[in-house]
Amino acid sequence: KGTGGVAMDAFYALMGCTTPLSNADRGCGQSVTYVHINVESWQEAYAEDWAEIQAKSPRVAPRNLGNGGYSGTSGMYVPLTVKE
């Protein structure tokens, strides 16, 4: 399917949506998926979307299998000059 711009694209690709990169119509509702793994996803920014996908489509919703030995946090960097 190619690369997506954000973690949400991966969520929809993993669900079997035919056009996961399209915000207008992700093409969901398929019974089969050809995308089986996503290596990296920062879910913190999409917690509500993740929960909604899990609730609405439990049969095809992606599963979080853990961190694979790498964990991290996300945040915003503000240079000292801006902070002052």
C-alpha cells in the first residue's frame, strides 16, 4: 500500500480499508486485509481514534502487540530562546 503520513493511515490499512490514505473515504468494510504489520506507530496522539476503531470494528481492528523492546515518549520541543 505504500507509506502513510500518520499513524491513522496504518490503523485503516491494517483493518483492510482499500484506500487508507484517503481522509475523504478510507474504503473500509472489507472482510480481508492485505496489510498485516505496522512497525512504528505513536498512538498517543490518536488515542480516541484508536478506541473508536476498537469499539466499532473489533473483528478487524489492529492489535497492539507491544513495543518490541523499544519504548519512547512523544512531546514538543520548545527552544530556550522561545521559552524566555
